Amino acid sequence: MTHAIKKYKFKPDTPIEIEVVDLAQLTQEKAAYLVQPHRTNFYHIFLFEAGTPLHIVDFEPIQTQPNTLLFVDKDRVHQFDSGQIYKGKVLIFTDDFFSIDATDQRFLRNSILFNDLADVPLLRLDQDRFQVFLALCTTIHQELAAPEDRVKHPLLKNLVQHFLLRAEREKRKSGYEEIKNGPDLDCTLLFRDLLEQYFTQAKNVSYYAERLHISEKRLGQATRKIMGKTPKVLIDERVLLEAKRRLVHEHQSIKELGFSLGFEEPTNFVKFFRKHTLLTPLEFRERQLKSIT
């Protein structure tokens, strides 16, 4: 039986939407929820101290190791490993916490850590470098426990930004190829944002080019330079990802699912899915459900 993807929001009535949580305690108390696929409206930074849990993010198994940092963007579907013990910390925070002004919004939006233009960032560090990030989490936790005053929020935000900047440095040292700022990146990011809004309604490149007030050729130049893919490939990949999510985690029939994704005929959805996976939607659903059980 499929299970709808749950969406969790940050704790209601929390004055400052940031928290440092012990992973062992979290997985003991919330295991029944966490081992099921879910998404949240907040960012996760996992700090794995020990063990090798296999964390799954949008059907991609992420093999963790001790002294590893894992960054999971808001709204991504992920699930915890039911067969492993998690030891470490997780730092969680929302846009409302971090984005005090437009500069902060741009920082998060363009971060190489929380950016779906790149792979899920996983940083493997030596013990000494890992301890630097654990110490930052301890400082954040201590500040959260301090009395409320006018500098508490900006101080916490600066501590998180310090954490992210150090992590970006480590990511670059590990061989990450920087995406350069400029018109091509700006165009690709705007396209990505529009795609996230309209991928169930519009699957033609012309629609997005018109909304961006540029030619299809110009849009293609930007996405190929930044991502090495055409706009059409990116559109198809986004539709396919959502199809996989809903096939495995929702109760819709194949016909209903196809309509919900903007296909006028169920046969068109089946052809699209088979073209990209070599499986029918039903075959994919059955295979995935067998692997879960």
C-alpha cells in the first residue's frame, strides 16, 4: 500500500525557527515518522558522528560515514534508515529565521549547499575539521538557551551563516566546480523557479522563455552552460521526479496521477514514463514497493 508523503512544518509558536537536535534522541522518539518519506518547510544539516545510516533523498541513497555533513534542502523528500542507529546532531532552520533581508534570501538561494542545480551535498571530513562544525552547533544550542534579547536572533543568524560559509569552503576544497555568477546563472535560477511553479501545467520550453522574456535559444544557452542540459531535459526530469514521488507515496491510480501531472491522456503519461525509465508507471510502483517491504 502506498503512503502519502507527509509535509511537516516547524514547531508552531516557536519565537525563533532554529533548533539543534540530538540525532539519537530524535530517531528514538520520532522513528515511526522519520522512516517514512516526508518533506519539511525547513532546511536540515546533519552532522553524523558515528555509524553508516543510508539516508534516502528523492530516491537517491546517500551513504553516510562518521565525520560527515549532509545538507538537505527544504521541500525535498527524504527518509531515515530504519536499520541503523543515528548518532550526531541535526541543525534545522527556516527561511523566516535566516532571511532577515533580501541579501540573506539571495545567499541561501545561491548557496552551493542548498541548491538543486547540484547534487545533494555530502561533505566527508577528518575528525578535527568535523569537530569545528560540532562546536558551532554547541554554540548555537547554548545561545538558544540564553534569555531573549534584541541581539539573540541576529547573533544566531550570524552563527548559522558562519557555519554555512565554512561548509562552502570545505565543499570547494573537496573539488567542487564553482558555478560562476552572471547572466547565465541568473537566467537558469529564474527558469528553475518558474519550472517549480508550473511544471504540471506547462511542458514546452516556449512557455518558460516567454515568461522570462527571452528566446528559447537564449534559455538553452544558459541552462547548457550552467547545468549541461537543455531546458526540455530539465522540464522532463522535474516531471519524472514528481511522477516517481506520487507513484510510490500516494494512492492515486495511474490515470489520476497522469491527469494531476498535466497529461491530457493516461496513455501519454505512460509513454512519457516508459521513455525515461524503460518501465511503465505500474511496473515502477510495484518494484519500488517491493524494495520498501
